[in-house]
Amino acid sequence: MSTEPEPAEDAEDAEPGTPGAAAEGAAPEGTTVGDTATGDAEEAKKLSEAEAELAAQRLERERIERRKAEKQGPIPAGTKLSGKAADLLAAVRAVESGEKPVAAVFSEPQPARRPAPEPRPQPVSARPVAAAAAPAAENVESVGRVLAEGGAPDALAPQVAAALGEGADEQLRADPWQLLRVPGVRPEQADGFARALLGAESAPDDERRGRAVTVWLLEQAALAGHTALEMPALTAALAQRGVPDADAAVQSALAEGDALVFQDALDEPGVPARRERGDGAEADEEDEERPVRVLVGLERYALAEESLADGLARLINSVPKEDGSAADWEQAAASAGGSTAELIRAVAGHGLVLHTGGEAARAEPALLVRAARGLGLRAWAAAHGPIGRARFAAHVARDDVPESDAAAVATVAGLLSGAEGPGRDADGALDLDLLVVLDAPQLDVETAALLTESLADGARLVLAGDPAVLWSVGPGRVFADLLAARICPQVASRRPDPGPLGELVSGIGIGELNQVEAPGKEVVIVPVRDAGEAVHRTVQLVADSVPRAIGVPVEETQVITPGHGGAVGTRALNVALKERLNPGPGRFGGFDPGDRIAYSPAPGRTLPGRVVKADVGGLHLSCAGEAVVVPQERVEQSVRHGWALTAHQAVGSRWPAVVVVLPGDAVQALSRPWVYTAFGRAQRHLSVVHGVDQALARAVAEIPAKPRTTRLPALLAPQIPTAD
């Protein structure tokens, strides 16, 4: 590893040193089981990533409604602005564009997260796609009048109408705190709106206010990764928000069906987890006396987590489909050897298998897919985006592999929507025998539930990924929960990531920031004193030092920084990098042809790409080789410059060279998973623009991932039979 002395301007001038004295942010930023894919097979293949996201989200909403109906029954139930109206509009716009973090009531100390829990209209691709229906014009107009009466900008009318649906104006007038359903609106802003509409009737102890703030807090918790909140945490947060009777507020939300309450048994040390016996017998009477925790959650995530637990239990308890004899599986395992052999043997006899490892370990699921297809199984892999799909296809492909095997990888959204993959059988299940899901830590509970629901009895599911990376931007910690539950075989890869970068990142994964030998300047530390110097040195590294000293061109170098805001956030860095690398007037929404961009086809999803051109149809992008057209009205919310990204935006991708920027104000955002993820994006070279002193080593050694409250382990325990 090298440390670049302050006078030196280039990576090639660096001297050997140590990183010990020498980075967490989040990016703001599903899918479902459809009965059949629309259109013929040829048309489905042409669907873009954005179309797949839209189709999957549409089906997701339909699935939630169907599952809700299956429950026991229905639950009763601008122009120029200034002052508070301008602040309210700015807050909503900031959250929509991902530039401003949502409320950090339950979040980690990260600069930004996923902008909204509900899918919102997305940009369309070059090929037309049916978008979600816009609210009726008369509905928007009537909502605008109510907003104006309350001093809120009428420009928010489309969002309010979309959130509240038909009769939104009457709902808003009857309960002004329903304004909190618009992402970006905060309780104090809704309070001001309510006072303007209700006058003296508006009060902190208003039942409507307590109910709306309860739902808002649960939504903020979901943005922070929780699928539910323990009752004491929720009531404490309500008290902080000025709700006088927090218990009554929660009870009101439960009575109106805005939230659900659960009682989950707590495991005690030395006491086995409560499970059904193999013969289906009920739990022992002593289980009745187990302590419980009371949780409250939104129905959307409760249904998803319950569905996920049911689906996983079904796969575990089902007998895997018999494809190939035991001797055939053993021969395939013996030919592979090592931890790949362990993976193949585990998959041969189990419906659910977990596989862990770093970047080099991705070769093992690729070998599994090859072996399974050689045995006659319909085996497929699914990545979270086109970049991950291409990376895995490269692992599968080789000269003696049939083209069909190399192409047996899809995106998760495309697989679920029917745009990619094998399609579905007559019963609506995915027409496959084995599914390998890559980058499994990025699975949130909703997407994971949709995948398991889509698998037929007897199918095999392999969840593969690196448990040390950042968790999903959506709620849940599916992969981590399953690893901790130990309800199925787990295969840890023994393939280490090679070279100095592999050694450095592997050490970080176990809490050690080690000095590594980097004779080829694979790792360079660039000390900086302040924000201005950090921006200057970052631009210099990308534009000059790395291309000249390392041989990696500008277009293959990625900057990663903890957050969007601040003097050294993505916005500031992208302004400086554009000025140096692609100066221009920003003729279309601040963008020019050739600009590097980050395009979000859906909340929590980021596709790096480039601007091709702009015309009356919108902003034309090239993302992972796919043409996308973003309409003018959606550019601000869905596209931002992409020379610099956050670690959450970068997860799942890798670049030949990466420049990680750690400004002094990033100390509170640092954690081991963030550092591991950011540093692990580099393939050949890593430069660290370092201004956090000892905070980096302290974060790696002492700050693990912040816990998330989830119900998956408790839901799984009674469904997995014990041996006795």
C-alpha cells in the first residue's frame, strides 16, 4: 500500500506507507408473480430494464391487494413561493430527486437513503411502455385548491392525488395530516398545513395527527431497513414528535388498519427455538410461557415477510426434484473439487442453500449452473441489474460451454416480470428447476418474497453473496437473517480474492485495516487537509494521475463518497468532475452529451450510464448497453451525474479503478460494511482520498452494520421441523 505525500501531485509519486491513520453513505435508491407474461416471446426479450421494473412494480401492487383480500376480512377503517410553502415544496422535490435524506428517526448516520417506500412513476425506455395511470386532472385540480387554502404549494397536487387516490381533496380536508403520505413532507410541515385548514381545531393531541405520525414513523423505519418496530421504540419516537399519548396514537392506527401488531416469541439462552416437530405436533406447553416482544409494522412489509417465510419453509420442507442420479451429482461435484464440490453436493439434496464469499467466489455459482444444466436441470441465475448479469455471464462463458448455458442469467426484475428468463409454467411458477440469486445481501423482503413465491415445489434456490457488504436499501436483512437462523446448508467459499486489493478488503471484512504490499501501486493513500483539497485531489486523480500512472482510462474510473450532500458529496464532486472532463452548458436539465450519469429506474436501483443526446422526446441514455429515454419531466427525479456515486449506488458493480473519498465530515457515516463495500468496488487500483484521521481504522474495527428489526427468524422457526 502506498501513501501519497502532500507535496506529490500524482499517484506515481507516492511513497510506501500504511492506511491505519488514513468511509458510510447510502443512496436513496417489487416485482411480483404475474400469471403470464404479456406479448409473445420475441417481444418479451426486447423489454428493457426500465420496462421490467415498471411491469414488476405493477404486478407487485396487484399481489399486495390480492394478499390483503385473503386475510380474515377488510379492516375497518407551483408558482413563485416563499416561506413555509417554498420549504415544503423543496423538501418534497429533494426527496424525489434523492438529493436530501428522509427523516433519520430510525436510520443509520448516513447522508441519504431510498427516497420513498412506495413505487412512483418511472422514466420510460426507448421502447414505449405503459406507465402507471396518472391521477385524473379534476382530482389534481381539486387537491390543488385544498393545498392552496392550507398554504401549501399546489405543485404538490399530483403527488397528493396519487398517494390518496380518488376523493383526495375530501380526505385531505377531513384529515390534513394525510399530507404526510407524500414522501419528503415532515410532521412539522403537516402541522402547519393542518393549522391553516383547521384553525383552533388543530392540536398536538388530535387523534388524526397521532395516527398519521405513527404511520409516518413506520415508513421512516422501513427506509432505514426495519420491517417492523418494537412497541417501546415506536412510542418513544412518537413522544419525540410531540404526540402526548403515544399509546393511544398506536391503538388508533391499529384500529383504522393503518398498521398491524405482532407478538413474536423471544429466544432465551439455552432454550431451543420454538419449532414444530417433524410429525406436525404442536409445540410443548412450556413454549406458551416464552417471553414475547410486541412489534408494530406496515401491512405491506408484514405480508411480504410472512410470504417469504412461508415460501422458504416450503422449499426447505419439499423434496427436491429428482434430476440426475446421485452418482451423476457426485461425479459433477468430484470434477469441480474444493468448495464448489461442497456447493454442488448441498444443492443436490436440499431446496435452499446459502453460499458466501467475495468476488472470486462468484465462479462457484457459475460452475454450479454449468453442472446443473449438464445434468439436465433448467438452471438459471439472477442478478440485480444488467451490470451484474454481464459479470456473471462472463464467469459462466468459456469456449466449451454451450451458448444457451452462458446466456442462462437474467436480472431479478426481468425474471419476475417475464421480460427475461425461462418464463412461467401453466401454474404461474417460474419454468426452472434451480435458481441462483447473486448478490443476495441486496434482497429486501418484498423482492425475496416474490422470488420464493415464484418457485414451484421441488425447485432449488441458492442465495449467493458476500455477507460483509452493505445490506439492501429496502427493508429487511434477508441474507443475514437466514445465515443466522441456520435452517439450511451454508457453503463458505475458500476462494480468496487475489492480490493486494483482495488482501486489504478481506482484512476489512473481519475488522482489520491491514498494511498490504502494493508494488504495482494497487492501493494509494492520498492525505488531504480540508474539503477543498479533497475535491481538487479527487479530480486530479481521475483526470490525470490514475490514467497516467496506473493506465486506467478516465471512463473506467469511479469515484465513491459517503453521501450526496456536503462540500465533498456526490453533487459537489460531480460538478467539479464535469467541469474538468466534459464541460458544457447543461442544455437539457443540466446534462450534456457525454456526461456520465446514474439513472434510477426504480427506488433503490442505480444504473451507471452516459448521456447520448437530448431532444423533444427526452434525455437519451446508454445504460449497460441499453438505450433509455427519460422524459423531460422525469429527468430531475431519475437522473443525476454519475462520475461520483455513493457506496449503495455502487454495490453490485466493479470498476478497474476506484477513488474513495473520505472527507472530514464523513466520520459519523463510517462503518465496516461501508468501507468494505467501497474499497471492494476496485478491480485493479484503489486510491483513498483520506481526510478522516483515525476514524477509518476505528470504523473498520469497531462499527459493524447497524441492527435492523425484522420478523423473519421468528416466522421461520415454527415452520422448520426438528430432527426429534
